[in-house]
Amino acid sequence: MAEKLEGSNLGPFTILRPLGAGAMGVVWLAQHHETGIKVALKMINAGAALANPASVARFEREAGILKQLKHPNIVRLFGVGRHKGSPYYAMERVIGESLAERLERIGRLSWQEVIELGKQLCSALKHAHDQGVIHRDLKPSNLMIAKDGTLKLTDFGIAKDLDMTQLTSAHCAVGTAAYMAPEQCMAKKIGPQTDLYALGVVLFELLTGQKPFQAQSSVEMFKKHMEEQPPRASSVVLDVPVWFDTLILHLMEKAQDHRPPHADVVRESLEQIEQRMQAMVSAGASVAGAKKGDRAASALLGPGRPNSREREAARLIRGGKSKKRKGTPFYEKGWFVIAGLVLLLTAGGAGLWQVFSPPSASQLLQDAERLVRRGSPEDVEAALREDGPVQTFLRHHGDSSVDTPAGDRMRDINGWAQAMDSQRILRNHARTRGNKLKVEPSSETAAKAFAAVDREDEGKLVEATADWTGLANEPAPWDRVANFHLADLQMVDNLRLEFDKRWMMALETGRLPPGGLPENNPLSRTESQVWRGVLAANFGDSALAYFYFEDTKKTLWMDLDAQFIQPDRLARALYLFSAEKNRLGKPADDPEKRQVIFDAIVADTGSGVSLKDRARLGALVLVYEFEKGFEERVKAIRAKLPPASGK
């Protein structure tokens, strides 16, 4: 606005300074004369906007809408007036930042933060919708977060009062393209579910730091809203709960009547997701340590006080009586069940049996054992999910199976499955380490486990052992995870002893085996590579030893990534052994030095008649037989050795 208003009075307010400007108006910081309360005073732009009656009507309508809405999560209106013919209104000043600014600052929010903000936003939307007001422009920049964490819904500039339709031009799509529901894109009749679609887009963006659809133009964005299915948030951020994924997909259904009926249902859904995640983690903690009582051992989700649902789950697994739940969870309500069945059918029908009747305890036990035995991430998730065999068993047979072998076995399976799922999170951390979509630890304990895995990959096994030893004293599931890793580290110690023993035997017998595994063993070649690296390091050829160990790491990485939940223990030990050997980084490679090392060893062995000489010459053949430039040297040594000494 061209006019300088600092220090001037507008009705009961004194203008202090400008706060910002938008397409329709300028926002000033002002102070009420009598109370001293500071407000945000919004005034319509002079000039072109004032000359446009539709702009003035829209501005005044925003003030009229705010006057109707009195809710702690909606910015409050204090008064309206005019200055030289330009309308203005004073509203609550929110000291904080918008969600758009927060995303710009930190990238994305944790699912726990998004649930808390989502519940507040749903409460605000329900109030607005009850007054007949559709916001129509829900987006992070219109959501303010006060310093105390309170969310404030702002900017009702294009909001629609369902009783006042004359101000909206026919066939005109109003809103911000990235957040617009299909009915908005097509300029069709809107309703409360229109805002719920935008809510789904906002939740996705808060969780992932990106919008579900990307486009180069508004027309292209409209087409995607109308025709394309949105991705799952968990395809971008791996630790998003499956229930949250499903809720967002329902909010973004193309048809209005396929979305949740109103914002209160969404708020209840968010509460149930939060409770189910807390209860699931608490249940896993109680299985592994019943004596720990009802303490919340939420290793994945962070510290927190156990609520009634957490305590109920803990009692159920330990054999206590379950209290009757009040109310109907969101996943049992009509709209969610119908949509959930569609998703299950699309995924191949897995789990449909749960909808109709709970299987017997023995059948559930067999299903759980089968899934955990297979051990893929998808199998473990299927075992642990709400409609999977573990939770179904505990829900329907927990009390009756307290002291039975089946009950004990299921509780043990649940503990192992929780530990395996934690392994999945560690694998995802290792996969995404260093990139923009990296997995963030959700608790102090998880952060320690992440650091221990990092030290393993860096070859800092002494430090990793100390980390895992400390984590072995943490509540489930991290105690079991720590014991997995400590067992692997113990196998590395055993490998060191095995290689030392193999070399001593070679010196005593004069015969050097190329490796310690049968040729038909899948790891035979890899183990032989490590053995060559050990011998090269013993000869002082650190560059060639580095090559052998690094080649081993690369060979094993993909297999171990695929097997991370239940890896081959020897493969893990070979990988960790190689990582430790290369922990100091890549040395300079000097081919001439390598030839000097080779020739010196040959000269030191003399005629090669003694058993020790034969062992050393055989080791030279094994280490250098594939090295370029050593063909003649290796051939000469082979001529001195008995047929089996160098191969």
C-alpha cells in the first residue's frame, strides 16, 4: 500500500508497523488504545483492488465469516471499520510461524507432530463447517503455529458461506491448485469434504516435505487431482504408520461421498492412530519384560506416559483382564471399513478372513510362525499389523491362553517380531543415510541404535560393541536387537581366530587352503576373498588388502540389505570383519612397491623346501595370481611347489 500509516489512528487502533502484504490487502501491526492489546490489522489495497467491487465484497465477506467463528484454533476477529473508504478489520495477532515457514526451515514433521496439529485443525474445520463455512484454501501458509504449539487457521479470503453463493462466479475454480479437490478443479458443487481433501494434501506434505502431486501448470495439476491416485506417504517417509497412510488416501478420494463424512471423524481417526501405535509398542515391551509392569517402553516412538489403551494392551499380553473399550474405533466405522476392504481386495485379499470371524488360537499361531519364519519386512509387518495373527491372537485368545504353551509361544513370537521390525527400521536408516529422505530416529534409544549401526559400517567394531552392550539393557525390542548384533560381533572375533589358526596350520603342514568353506557353499568365493585380504595385509601390501576387503563389502552389501531382518550370520561377520580392516580408509596404491614386496618374500624363502617356505610361497600365489604384471612371477613359484600348495 502506497499510503504510510505508521503512527496514525484507525478507529480505536494505532498503526505501529507493516507485517506483510497479500494480493488483496496489507497487514499492519496495531495497538488498541485502551487495552494495549496488539492486533493484526488487515486493510484492502487501494487503487485497482478498491475499484473492483468483487474484491471489496470478498474482503468484507472474510470479515463477516471471521465474525461468525469463535474457536481457539481459528484466528479471532476484534473489530471492523473503514479508513478513507477502504475497509479494514482487526484480528488476533499470532506470534509464531506458519506451517509453510516451518517446512521451509526443517523440511518435514514427525508423524507424531502431524497427528497433534491435525487434531487441532480438524477441530477448527468442524466448527467452521458447523457454521456453514467452507474454507476452500487450506494450505500450510494459512496455518499459523503459536509459540505454545496452538494451531490457528487463518485467511478466509475465498471461504464460501453456503448461504451466500452470489459472490462466487459461475464455472470459476477458486483456490490454490496444489490443494484443490477434484470438485473445485471442475468448478462443481463443494461441501465440507472439499476441505477434507485439502486436509489430506496438507497432512501428506507435513509428513513428507513434498506435495502428493507435482505439475508444471495449474491445468496439469487439475488433471492429476481429477485422474491420478496419490502416492502413499510411507513411500517417501518409511516410518509413517500404515493407518495414517490409509487415512490420507481416504481423505483424497476423488468422490466427495467416499471421503470421511466430517472433520470430527478425521479427528477421532487421528486419535485412534496415535493410541494404536502407542499400544502396539507398549505391548511389544511388555511381552519381552512382563516384570517391567505397565511402564511405557516405547523405543520406536519415544518416551511418554502410558495411557489407558497402552495399559490395557500390556495387561492383555501379561494375562490380565482387559477392560471394555468405550466408543467405536475409527477402523471399525462404516466409511473406514468399506474403504479398507477395497484396499485389501486391491492388495490381493490378504487378511479378509479377519473381517468375518477370528480363527482358532492354533491357526493364528501357525500363521504367525510362518510369517516370522519367512522374515521378510512385508511378512513381519503382516504378522504385527492390527488385523494380523499376533494382534488377533492377543485380542481374542490372550486371556484364555495365558498359561498354555500356545500363549507362551505367541508372546515369544510377538517379541521376536517386534525386534525384527526394529531391524527393518535400522535397515531403512542404513539405506537412506546421508540423503534428504533419511529416516530420523524417533527416540533416544533408536538414535543410539542408529549410531551403533553406523559404527559397524565404518568398521569401528570396538565402539559398536560398547554401544550394543549398553542397548542390551534397554527395554524390548532393543534388548533383542542388541543381542543380534553382539552375536554378529562375537562371530567376527571367531573369524579372527579362525584365520590365525589357518595360517599356523599352513606353516606346520606346508599346505595352504584357498579358503575355509566347501566349494559348493554360496559364500565360498567371498570367504576366500577375505582370506586373500588377510594374507595381503600380513605381507604388508595394504593397498591390495584394501581391494580384497572392499570387494567383499560390495559383494555382500546387496544380499545383506535384502536379508537385514534375518541375515546370514557368516555373511554379516565377513562384512563386519572387512569393514574393520578398511576402517582407516583407502591407502595409496603403488604397483612398484607391490613388486618389491613380492620379490623380497620370494628371496627370503630361499629354495622353498621347508614347510614354512612352502606355506609362504603358496600364500603369494593365492594373493597375486590374478594381479596384472605378476603372471611370470606366479608361474615360477608354482613350478617350485607341490601341486596342491598354491591352489
